[in-house]
Amino acid sequence: MILKSLLITGIIQGFFLILLLKSKRKNAISDYLLMIWFGIMSCQLSFYYDNLSAVPFAPNFMQILGFYLPLLSSPILYLYVYSFSVGNDFIWKKYWIHLLPFSVFSLLCFYLNFSYLNSITFNNGLPNFDNNIPSWFRNILTIPLALIPAFYTVLSLRMLIRYQKLIPENYSYTEKINLNWLKWIVISLLIVFITLFPLITYGVNLGLVSPQNLFAVVGSILTFYIFFIGFFGIRQTTVFTNISVETNFEKTIDSKPNYKNSGLNDEMVDDFFQKLVLHTEENKPYLDENLSLATLAQQLDLTSNQLSQIINQKTSSNFFNFINSYRVEAVKLRLKDPAFAHYSILAIGYDCGFQSKSSFNKIFKQMVNKTPLEFQKS
């Protein structure tokens, strides 16, 4: 009874989170993908709940679809993660191939079920195959339910890690766009799969769970996971913000930056770097806490790729370090200046372009080998 109540809670919770996302004034692509994921998870829990009944309400073909929903939810979660990486460049029609696992295995089961009348039935969430169906074919129909979701989860984590490596090339701040919360959500999902796979495979044989309650337990665990995502999604504003890296993510993610087609030779790089330094010292764009590579490139009439090349080649560093080095120098000058003696150290940090106390202290310590307070005292 408790397990069934948890399943109902998860179903309601999923649809409630969809309404919460839909209530936004303007939805980003990532919002729609997350809404689709919540809807799929609610349908999956509905399948488990229905299968706990002695006589399931859903017809056989709908139970087949319900059984294979994990092959749909995991690619959608991957596309959700990917949408943060490419931002508004996300094109729906390019990613239909990720729906193939769900479509192929569902169609295989449909074919089998109609070729051999009712050869597949479901009981307590588990498929029961007719004796005429070879065991190797049964494995083909069931093993992908463990392998494919795990594959997409690892792919999502790999995507996030690579995305985070690109942030310093494009932004002078990382606090609101590092997506650490989403990385932990994906890691926790991987842990869920690692936990559920042996439970589903060996749980009944080892007496850890009864056949009647196996997928009720699975569904209850997924209910807590939906709550986990919902909690962090509401708590973190970045889940409702489409963040895009302003360089071509797909071209740069797997290789070092390629500047062959930038149109800049070494002499031009030297000239533009002098202009960059002059512009930075005179106009102080680093005081803008939201300064990005694209914004600074526009001020210099360059492309983001060209500006990235100039900074990388002339400083052997990235945009993040280049801008924050100016911010740190500005802080050091003000800490030495008696005119700023009545300002707090943190106020000076904010005034020089830092977004938060933690980033200010961390970056200053890395570049000066002293905390701001230690530097002021020295």
C-alpha cells in the first residue's frame, strides 16, 4: 500500500512540475525537454502502478510502450543536458535518431505479439514470454533496457564535463553557469542505474524483494529521483535559464581550438592584441561582472573565435584568466589607495567586476598567493 502511494505521489509530482515549468512567461528549449522528461517519467510510474493490479487497466500494446519508456526517458535527459551546451542552436529535427531505440524495440515487441497471439504479457511490470520465443531473443528484447539508459547517462556526464571546460574560454564568471547541480543530478542517475540493475536482475532470486513488489520498489526509487530533480530545478535558477557557449560547441568540444580559418596571421594577432590591451586599460570592460567573450569581441569589431585566438596565442591563457587578472590588479590598486580605505574589501571586489565573495577570494588567492585581507595587511 505504501509503495503504491509513493507511485501515485511520483505521478502527480511529475505533472505538477510540468505545470510549474509551463507557467513561465517564456520557455527555452531546455524547459520543453525537461517537461517531456517529467511527462515520460510520470507515464512510466503509471505503467508500474497499473501492473500492480491483478487485472491491468491498460491494453497489451500500451503495456509494451510503458515497459520500454526507459529507452525514451534517457535520450530525452541527454538532449536536455545537450540543450544547455548548444543553447538556441538546438535543432529538433537533427536529434530524431535518439528516439530509435524506443521505436525499434517497441516495434519488435508489437510484431512478436501480433505474430504469435499474445506471446508477451506483463505481470507486476515484468514481461512474460511465450515458450515458443527463444531465450536469446528474449535477451535481445530486455538487456537493452539496462545498457541503453546507462550509455546515455554516461554520455550526459561526458557532455557536461566538456561543457564546463569550455566556459573559461567564453565567460569571465562561472558561478551561475557552471551547471554543477546538473552534473550531480546525472551522477546520481548513474548511481540509480547501478543500484537498480542488480536489484532487478538478482533481487527476486536473492530474496531481497518479492516479484510482486519488484517494480513497485523501482518506481518508488524513481519517485524520489523525480523529487530530487524537481527540488534542485526549482532551487537553482539556471534550470530555467538557457545558457549557451558562444563558440561552436560541436567543433571545439573534441579538439584543441583551430584558428586556421580565423583570417588572422601572426602580425595581425600582435596588432589586435595591442588594441585589446589598450581598450581594456582605457575603457575597463572588466568592471562589467557579466562580461563575455562575445561582448568584448563586439566592442573590438572581432569575432569570438578571433578574440579567443588573440588571447590564447599572446597570453597562453584563456578569456577567463585574462579578464580576471585585470580585476585582481584593480582590486590591488584600490586596496593600496587611501581614498578607498572606508570601503570594505568585498565592496571593492564587487566594484571591480567580481560576482560573488567566493569567486573573488578564490581567484585573488590563485593569482596573488594571498587572500585579499592578507594582501591588504601586507
